[in-house]
Amino acid sequence: MKSPRPAEPVNASADAVQAGMGGPRRAPLVSFVAKTLAIGAMEVRKLRHDPTELATRAVQPVLWLLVFGQVMSRGRVIDTGGAPYLDFLTPGILAQSVLFIAIFNGISVIWERDLGIVHKLLVSPTPRSALVLGKSLGGGVRALVQAAVVMLLALALGVHLRIDLLSVAGVAFFVVLGAAVFSSFSLIIACIVKTRERFMGVGQVLTMPLFFASNAIYPTSLMPRALQLVAAANPLTYQVDALRRLLLPGFASAASPGLALDAAVLATTLVVLVAVCARLYPDLAR
């Protein structure tokens, strides 16, 4: 897979972020949030210069819904608790598309390292955790575009989705939160391997086990006991569960943990990964 080059204006954006840190002193929390949002905005602006990346990433979820979903719907071989299989599958494929975008987000920092941008950010007064969290949240906003594509395709295929303000807001929240989790995980991988070639290899090795060891395409009740334990530790499982609860009318499962637990697990995982990555991030400059 060919790795995307970062947008050319990123260097200027890094200078702007660094310059913006020299303003009047603010409360620590306000300052941290402002710096995080500045880094996140820098990441989102890259979309304007490479929109084809999202288009190419949309191909895989489209194939899963149009081919795999349609075939398995006819076979009726998976017990989905009475819901049509395509309805059951759609939140899983939405989460999969978020995972696949986020897990390769870390390659951008390797490009930035080669261009000297990481060095500029590290000498700014921005906390390392704000750098990591901002980049992770920027990846989450990018994933929103992918989520919209999957939902529009699902509606065109006749999937029964709950579309109201509360549900859509909840979906957006869990898409950004889940993408931030996997983006921060991706940044940790980038900090360790430090080369594009190794990063792409590791990223492709990890995506499919994360996907299949979750409830994205089948209920965890069908898994062997050992795999159920793996799925219970997989953040993707909690994102898929939250999306199913929000998107599918009347969805309920005895094995479903609930939205509050889904959010708590994802948020806790994000905090831990951001803390680990903040410790590793300066290693990129070496």
C-alpha cells in the first residue's frame, strides 16, 4: 500500500501553532485544550490537500456492505437476535472503516519527522500529551467523513437506521472517540518503528486481528471462550456495541455492555495510550 505524503502547508501550520503558544498566560486546563485543538485543526486542514485518501479508503467498506453483507444476508447463517444481517453488519463496517483510517494515521508523524516538523513541535511549549491528543482527535474528525459515507450507503441499501439528532450526535461522539483511540495506538507504533516501510507492515498485520477479534461481523457469543476474552479486551468491540445501540432501532443484547461502559472503556484506553505515546514521542526526533 502506498503511503500518502503529508500536505505541503503542514510546515507553515507547525510554525503557526508554535507561534501561537507565545500568547498571554491562561489557566493550565484552558491552555492545554487550546493547544490540543490547534494541533487537531492542523491535522484536519490536511484533508483539503489530499481528499483522495478518504475516497480510496472508502472502497473497502463499500465492498464489505455490497458483497459480504448481501451474500451473508441471503444465507442467514449468523444469529443476530432477529435483526436483518445487513442491519447488524452496518455498525461493524462503520467501525471497521474508522479503524482502518485511524490505524494508519501515525505514518504522518514519520513524514513530519523526516521534514523536521517534529523537531519544531518538540521545542515549542506545547505539552507532549497535547501534541498526541490533538493528532489523535484530528484523526477522529477525518473518520467522520468516512462514517458519513458508510451511513449513506447503508441507507441506499435499505438498512433500517435510527436517524435523529440524538443518535447522530452519539454516533459522531463514538466515531471520534474510537478513531482517537486507534490513532494514538498508531502514533505509538510510529514512535517505535520510525520508518514508513516498517510502519505499513506492522499496521497491516494489526488491523485484521483487531477487526476479526471483535463483534463487528458476528456476535461474540459465537466465538470460542478464549476469543471471547480477547474480544472483551478489544476497544473495537465497545465502539461497535455503542454504534449498534445508537443506530439500530430496538437493538438489545444480553452480552451488550451499555453505552456508559462503552464510553468509559474507550475514554480510559485513550488516556492510557496518550500517556504512553507522550513518553515515546520525543524519541521520534532522535
